[in-house]
Amino acid sequence: MTSRTLAVVSAGLSQPSSTRLLADQLAAATGDELAGRGEAVDVRLVDLREHAHDVMNHLLTGFPSESLRGVLDTITGADGLIAVTPIFNASYNGLFKSFFDLVEADALTDRPVLIAATGGTARHSLALEHAVRPLFTYLHAVVVPTSVFAAPEDWASGTADGALRGRIRRAAAELAEQVHRRPPSTGPVDPFALTTDFAQLLDQREP
């Protein structure tokens, strides 16, 4: 049985958070889909609220703390990524954007990503397509077709209603299929690693 790592990023600021609740349900559904494909799943949740100060310090200094470095490695080394943000002013919140600004260029290339969001009204669901999807397209990730938005009316007693459950299952199946068809991740890319050995460098010298 192949082992897969699924990184789940929640940018909710409140506690408890509907953003975290949606992230948890998406992770559970994706885990079930991967298990059905014979994959063992290691889910690693990143609650950005817990790393907000480190994110800001990294933006100011250019250097991550040890804990934030571990979080970034978790994201860039995972086989698949679920990214969930609350919608503020018709876009992702500042913490979500600031965090992904710290991801190394090309570190998410060809990485399967499921995007999701929460907001006060269903009209905010358009932000997934005009703000969140372009962000991950810019990062060269493979964003699954189905995005998931949850408004307050989509929750009943703290659980997803029928329509939201259907969207969660469909998006989770798409992410699981993208992860399943790729070889297992070898971990985060080392930005200082040599991509050409010394002998190859010598061969490339001009005569």
C-alpha cells in the first residue's frame, strides 16, 4: 500500500472556525477516497492562525522560524494540498495570501490542489474563481475543477447539508484521483540542491 501525505491549510481566524470545519471535512473525504484507491494517507493540518506572527516576521526579515520552515516543508513536500480561506472583501484573507507569498517559486509545480472557502453569503463563492484559483495557477499547481464554498446556510447543526456534502465528495474524488495517478512525493525541494553534477558541468564547458 502506497503512503501519501495530504497537507491541509486552514486560514480561519476565529475559534471555532467554519473554515477549519470545512477543511476537516474535505480532508476526511479525500482520505476516504484515497483509501478506496489503496492508498494510506497521512493528513497534516496547518492552522495558519497559529503561525501568524511567524508569517509576518518572515515577510519582514526574509528568514523563517524553525516552526514555520517545518510548515512550509509540509506544504511543498505533500502529495496533495487542500487550501481553505475565509472570504474577506471579495477575496482570500491577508493571512492566506501572506503565507503563500512565502512559498518558493515552482515549489508547488504539478502539485494537485483543492481550493475551498467560507463566507457570509453565497455571492462570495465567485472569489474562488477570480482570486483563489488564479493564485495557485500562478504557482503552477494543478487545481482540481471542483471548488467548494460554504455559506452559513450550508451548515446544519455543525455538519454539511446535502448540497455541500455532494460538492465535498466530488472535489475530494477529483483530488484523490490526481494524487493517485502521480508517483509519491519525494519531499520538499531543496532550493540549494545542485541539479547538475560536477562531471556534467565540465562537459558543458565551451571548448
